[in-house]
Amino acid sequence: MKFFRSLGVVLGLALTSAPARAVEPGEADGGTGASDEGFGEYAPAPVATIKPRSFTLAECLALAERNHPGVWAARARLAYVHGQLDEATFTPWFQWNATSNFGLLPPISGSVYFTASSQESRNISAFEGLRPVLTFDINGLVPLYTFGKITAARNAARANVRVTEWDMEKVRQVTRMDVRRAYFGLLMARDARFVIDDALSRLDKALQGIRDKLAKEDKSVTSIDRLRLETFREEVVARSGEPRRGESFALAALRFMTGIQTAFDVPDEPLKRPNRPLVGVTQYLTSAR
């Protein structure tokens, strides 16, 4: 039973840590294409005629930085605050306005309060004696001292630009992290498929050995051992579709983030041990600060 416990640990790690992937049509039955009569007529999967191109991790990161919608939105926000900075820098804070009036009036003498004009001049009944009148006014406001309001507005615009630049950098780094997560999750899902296939072959071999011993009436094993191993094998078969589902999710995520919607794939290679070893958590916290 030590072999069963070791095998259970390996399968548990593979099934819990590997991303899942959806089962494609015709794969659940071993690729035979058999259909279930209760679900209508079977439609075979389309045959791929274009060989997908394999993109490395560096290419996926470069494409994501160029095509990811979140990065585009961050660039637009940065351009917007740069426009606000230009507005705060070059906007004239003085105000000038000019007004003009034109009309026809009779000759009126005197002042505003004491007029010396006759009653006939003040009661206009005809166009006789009318003269053109033109007025022109210019008003201006020049801020001599604003108690630091103009300087504060410009400093706030510059600070907003710096904040938005770091926000764009945060979006870029989060995007790169998501690309790495999907990329290595895809590789992990494909490796998990091979692990599960190898585990099933080992379980079949162990089951056949138990059946042979039971047929020979060997007292070292019992039918309970056989039932327990068969139950474990069926559980592994039931969860064997999770890596395929995770592979589909990871591929869809990579297509979305890179902008490559067709003929996209990653190199078919196993996961490799990272070159950089893990260090203490204090070093990571110091780097984050």
C-alpha cells in the first residue's frame, strides 16, 4: 500500500496545481468521435488547416504590452493628464474684454443730471438732426498676486502626471504577471495531462496484478484492495478533464492579452526549473518598497 499512497500524493499535486482545460468534442471518449444519442446528431470538430505559430514568453510579453486594452487605456489616461499639464502651464490667467456701441442721437448738451437740451431734441420724432454715436470700451484684469494659486495649480498638474505614469507602470506590470501566469499555467496543464496518463497506466498495471493475485487466491491482497484501487482510478479518470479545461482557459487568456486571435500557440516543451532560487521574504518586501 506504500505504492498507492505515493501515487495518490503525486496525482493530488498534479490535479490541484494544474490549471484545468475543457474537454474538446471527441476527446472524452478517447478520440473515437462516438456521440451520445440523447444529445442529438454529432458534429465533428473542424479540421485545422493552418499550423499555429508558437510564441515564446518574451514575444507574448511584448505583444501584451502593445495590444492589451488595459495598457491602451492607461496610455490614454496619461495623454489626458499631459494635456491638463499643458493647459495649466500655458493658459493665460489675465482676462481682457472689449465692447463697442453704435447708434444715432440728436445733439444733446449738458450733463447726465442737468441737461440743457430742448424738449424737441429729447423727443425724437423724425430723423432730422440725428448724428452718429460710437463708443468703445476696453476692460482688463491682470492678477498681480494670487497667494500661490497659479503655482499650486501647475504643481498639482505635474504631480498628477507622475501619479498617472506610475499607474501606467502598475498596469503594465500586472499585465506582464497575468501573461506569465497564463503562459506557465498552459505548460503546467499540458504536463499534467502526461502525468495523469502515466498514473492511469500504472494504476491499470497495479489493478491487473491484484486481479491475478486474487485469481490465485493470494492472501496478501483482498477484494477490498481491488475495490479501493478501482475507486481511486475512477476518481482520477473523472478529474482527467480538468487539465484540458485549464489549457483552453490559458490559451483564451493569452489570445486576448496578446491580440493574436488565430493560429496562436506556445512551444510544446516541459516546464523547467527556474534559474533564480527563492530568497527570504524580507528581500522581496525591500524590493517592493
